[in-house]
Amino acid sequence: MFLFCRFKVVVVVVVVATLVLGLAAVPVHAQYPGLDVPGTRVSGGTALGLVPVEVQVDGGAIPVGAAAQVVVRFRNEGSQPVQTGQINLYPSSNVSAVVSLNQCAGGEPLPSGAECAVAISVKGLQSGSWRTEMLMLHSGRSRLVTATLSGNVDASGDSSDKLTSDLEAIPDELDFGALGSSQTMVESVILRNITSSPIEVGDIAINASDSSGYSVKSDCDTLDAGQACMATITWAPQQKGPSRGVLVVKHSGPTALTSVSLLGDYSPDSVEQANVFPEAVPGKGLLVSSQTEVDFGGSVETASTITVSLVNTGDSSLDIKEIKLSGSDNGLSFSDEGCATGVVLEPIEACPLTLSWSPTRVGALLDDVQIMHSGARGILVLPIRGQSEGVVSQDQKAIVLSNNVDEKKPEITHVVGTEGVMDSSREVSSRARSGRSQPTNIASALDGFKITSFAKTRAIVNGPGGSRLIYNREQIMLGGIQWDVDIQGNGIEFSNGKDRILLLFDRSLSSINRGTGQSSGSSNSSSGTETASSE
């Protein structure tokens, strides 16, 4: 009985040993059906599939206002390909973060054992430590993978207390500087979207006092990623001293607001006396004169003439609209030849302005000539000065009866003298014999000549060359021109071809007019009555 029981114990031990050995030969997955296949386990005993290569990613130091690219790598540690999905970023308040590159989101799933990378663009907004949590969906068992990015935002200069907006303003402070003249200044501010999402620009306004003179004009609307627009700031100060303001831009970005400081200082210069000639203005003509003052000098007793040159020194043509004298009773006049109304001067072109003075009274001459034109400032005023010691009688001035400036051929006239018709050599006009071109204003040849004695057949003319005895119906050379003489009742007519000039006789010089102021003895003088009587 004892032996039988002992045998049964041995059999049981053998059966148990056989069962244990049999179980050891069975594969693991056969023992745990429904669990992951070998190779999907990682340390810790959990099958994750997609895992970060580095759970804590060091983003380093980022300056305020700058952006850095931080790369996060992922590896598929499962045995099956993994498809990635949406990525969510949760940055700290002093940085902004966007996905700039997602290599894991390719068209094909990530094979087992392969790696992919995601680049995160981190922009520093304010100094201090920063942190960004990254969450990415995938088709692995865990369905979600996370990574942490961290670093530090370094301050530069005085930017430690400044917050950079998602709508970047360039420049972030607009300084107009010191303004010394009364004019309007215009500057621009660039607004750029530095995020990866569109931003709608709302209200753009300036917060400043009414007298600061700031105004803004802009057409900014919706800005896509990286797109920019421009706001134009105009400064027209109304008061002397410093000026301050703030440009405020409201938008749909995370910060919702962008501001730009406006600075300026208006210090106008003291008013100075205006110069005769203004400064050149681009695109305008500039009229200047060869003299800043027309001075006839002192001790003037006869008719005097001065010519000045008016020059257009601008870079555009100008029109002379009008020339006039301020006074009217001092014997001043100007020639209508050369500079005159309607004359157009091209750049560096000039014209002559001739001014004549026949004093009407003894004393100082104080007058001005005004030239209106289409150039810079629009008017040129030249002072006219002089001192006269005598009076030029206006009754002795030469009068132009006719003038033929376009005559091409000499005209032969028959000059009848006291002895009949003169020979043909004397019938040829003096213009043809002289062979010289005549001045356009031929009356100027008789300037300074006056009749001192007058009769029907002869007269005495006094001029720059002295006194000359002139006979009626004869020819004489005066002022470089040979004239035909015709003594009339009120003066002498000088003819040269078709040019006819009348030189009047001043009756105040006659003995009849002087006789009332003379003694009775001198009234019987034969010499005095001879000049007043007709022969």
C-alpha cells in the first residue's frame, strides 16, 4: 500500500513538470491574446507608437522683437506606420509661436522606426523666460504626443518694458525732428503682419491735441501672413514748441493693438528782410537782374538812359506779364523794345530793359520799376534812384511821326531846296548812302538835341556835339544819321526814308516870352526880335 502511494506522487510530479515545460515552449503572444505584438513596447511597458526624440526642447535665447526657429523631432517606435494630425501650440504671454514647417504631415504615413521634424517659429514679445507646449494628434495607440519648448527672451536697450504686437510697425517711433520753417512734413509708417494668419486692420487714428498738427491717411484693410501696408502721417504744426502724439492701430491679431509714438519740435526762425532775388524753386523760372538798383547818379541835367539785363536763372521758362513804374510825374519811362509784356524767357535766356529819365524837377528821384512774371515769387522790384540839377523841357522831346523798321530797300526822294531840284546824288536817302543798319527806335538818335533859336528858314540846334545851324530843305548829319530837314511852324521835322521825327521848339525860349521879364531898353534890341520874328 505504501509503495503504490509513493508511485502516485512521482507521477504527479512528472505531470506537473511536463506541464511547466510545455507552457515554457508556448510563444508569449499565444499566452496573452489581444495585446500588442512584440516590438511595440517601450521602456515602462507602454506601447506609444509616436514619441518625441526630446521631451524638453531648449529654444535658447531670443531677442525682443526677433523670431527664432525651434525644431522638434518625433520617432515612430511602433511596428505600424503612423499618420499625424493637427498641431496645437500653447505659448507663454511673452512670446508668440506658429508652425512654420510640418514635415510629419506628409502624404504618406510615417513608417516604423522613422523620424520627422516640426519647425516652430517663436517671436520674442517681452523679456523673460518663455515656454511653449506642443500637442500633436496621430493614429498611434496613445493618439497624442506632447513636447515642451522653453528658453529666454533677452531685452535689448530700453525694450525691456515694450510689447511687440502681431502687427509690426516700422518704425515703432516716428520723430519729425526740429522744424524751423513754416511748412508741412510727411512721413510714413509700415504696418506688417508677422503672424501666419490673416489680420484685419480696423481703425487707424492719432491721439494728440488739436494744435499739434498731426493727421493720418491710410488704406490698410486685411493683411495676409507677411503682407504690409502703409500709413501716411502729415505734420503741420500750429504752435511753437514740442509736439507729441500717438498713432493707434486697432486690428484682429492676438494683441489687438499697435501704437507708434509721434515726436516733433517746431522752432520757427526769426523773420528776415526779403531779398531782391528769391531762392530758386524746382520747376519754376527765376528772374534776376544784372543790377539790384538802377542809379542815375547825381548832377543829372539832361535826358539819361540806363539798360539792365533781366535773366531767367531758373530751370523752367517764364513769361513777363507786365512792366510798370510806381511813379508817373518824374520824367521816367521805359522802352517797349527788349523786355516787354508777353516776352517768354527760356532758362539762362535774357532780355534788355531800357529806362530813360528826363528830369521834370530838380531834386532826388525815388521810384521803382515793377516786373510781374510767372516765375518764383511772381514779381521783381528794382529801385530807381538819382539826383537832378536841372530840368529837361518836355516840349523839346522828339516825337516819332512814322517808323519803317522793316524797310529793305532805300527809297529815292526828290529834296527841293531854295535853288530848285537837287541832283540825283543828293536824292538818295541817307540810309542807302551810309550803308549802316539803323536802330529800331530811330528817335533815340536825337536824344539830347534841342532847338535854341527858331525861324522859318533856319534854326539853331544845340546837342552833344555843340550848336548847329540848320537850313530848311537841306540835309544834315545828326546823331550818326543823315536827315532831310523840314522846318515847320512848331518845330523841325527830320526825315530818313520813311522815318519821320519831329523835334519841337520850346516857345518859352523866344524873345517874346522873355520880353515881359526884361527892361524897356532890352526890348528894343534887334538881336532879341530877330529870333522871335519870321524871316
